[in-house]
Amino acid sequence: MKKVELFSNGDPISTELQTSFIDFVRKHEIVEYSSDWNMECGPTESLFKNLENVNTMKLYSQVQIQTLFTSKTSIKRLLHLEAEDELFIDTTFDAFLTYLEACENLMKEIYISGNCRITEQQWEKLFALIKTKPGTEALALKCVGCQRYLPAMIASLLNENPNINHFSLEGDDVSKSEVHAILEALAPERKFDLNCDFGDLAKKEDFCNMVKPYISRYEWLVVKDIVADVMPQRSSVIEIQNAKETKNPEESNVSSNTKGSSDVKVEVNTVNVKKQPEVKEKPVSENVKSNTSGDVKAKKNFQ
């Protein structure tokens, strides 16, 4: 079980070093792989033939990115694709889509960083795959070239795939208006919390003022580095069963086990106890044990 990180910072990689590395990969099971090496085509193909199953794949080299798409490498947790300038054009993005289509389950996290000169239809195909194929819970888009149609597509993806609980949209091409369009189009009900990261926009006061009402409105929405002035109240109601009265009114107690009763309800900051009408001589003592674990979700920042 190995974690390998190879970074040359643009320096050329000798053929001998590439060959030695391929030999190392043959002899070891690599589960986490990160590299920016601009390898030759032959060694790169040999590399991915020996990387059959990995948990994490971070690629910063176009040669390796394109070779991945023609391989049978299975990625379980994270696929991170990044380029300083242009990451995809239409033909290379089609290869990416073909690779994803061949996956039975998509990777848990998909991170795309770099300009994508692709069509609206190609974005639609990517989001359709994420909607229909199981697996993806986090999506990050950075400096992809945010076109006018992209916010509506993103909102549709987040609405139709509630399993996505982390979303990131960053870059100089992303403005307050794009984020506003996404937040405005979100459905009011979600199964899970949605943690969002909008990068440096969160440092701007006008952006924060625009986002805060949405955080107040939706109890499931978390935006990194922004806290609403008024947080939404969770409607957590715990119903407690088996509240009962003993035969002797003077020794009567309300005893309960926290799972599921209609006799005693515990709401946020309040406890309402229904007393039996026939008990009038003495107040009913209440022993209410409540275990609220799981009823109130904790919001998590998108790391």
C-alpha cells in the first residue's frame, strides 16, 4: 500500500527515471497517486496499465490526464484534474465523458481546475452522468470558464442529486451574479446538508450580504467563511413513548424512553408534557430522558 507524489516543476524527466518508476509501480500496490510529470507516451501507458485500482488520483500533466481516459484505471475516492491554463477542449472532454461512462460507480469527489473550452451540450452530458451514476458526493469547479448557462445547470444538478453535499465554484470568472443565480434556483427542501465554497468571493462584503439571507432561509445550507446574521431554527421534534401513570396517583411519574411517543414532545428549547386528565390531586413529576443524537444535523464546512 503506497502513496506516491511526483512533482518536477516543469523540469524534464529522463527516460531512465521513467522506466525505473514504472518498474517500482509493478512491484507495489499504489493507492494514492499525484504527479505533474510530462512523461513519454510509452511509459505513461505502462504506468496506467499497472495502476488498476486507486483511491486517489491527482493529475497535473496533460499527457497523463489523456492517457488516464484511455485506460481501465478505477478510481474510488478522488479524481483531481488540474492545468494552469487550458484543461479541456471539446475532443479531450469527450474522452473524459467516455471514461466516466465506462465507470460502474463514479468517484466520490471530482475536482476540475482549468479552462474548459467545451460546449453547453458537453456540460449537460457531464452533469447527466453525475445525476444518474451513483457515487459522487462532492464536485469542485475552479477557473473552468463560467458561461451564462452554467449556473442553471449547476442548480439543477444540486436539486436532482441530493447526495452531493459539497460543492465548490471558484475563479476570476465567477461573480456574485452567478452565485446568486445558483442559490436562487435551489429547491427549498434537501435530504442532506449542502456545503458550498465560493473562494475569495466570501471576502467581499457585498457578496456576503447577498448570501446571508439564503443561509438564514435554508437550514441545510452552509457557505464557507460566511455566517448568517440570523440562523434558521431547526424543527426538531422528539416524540417520547410509554409515558404512563402508576396506579397510585401520589406516586405517579411520567417515565419515558426517548424513541417515538405521542405523549411527550420535546421541541427546540421546549418540553411539552401531556398529563393524564384524571390526575388532579398532585403535580405529575417528570423524568424525561431525551437522546437527541441524530435529530439535529451539524453543518460542516466544505473543506
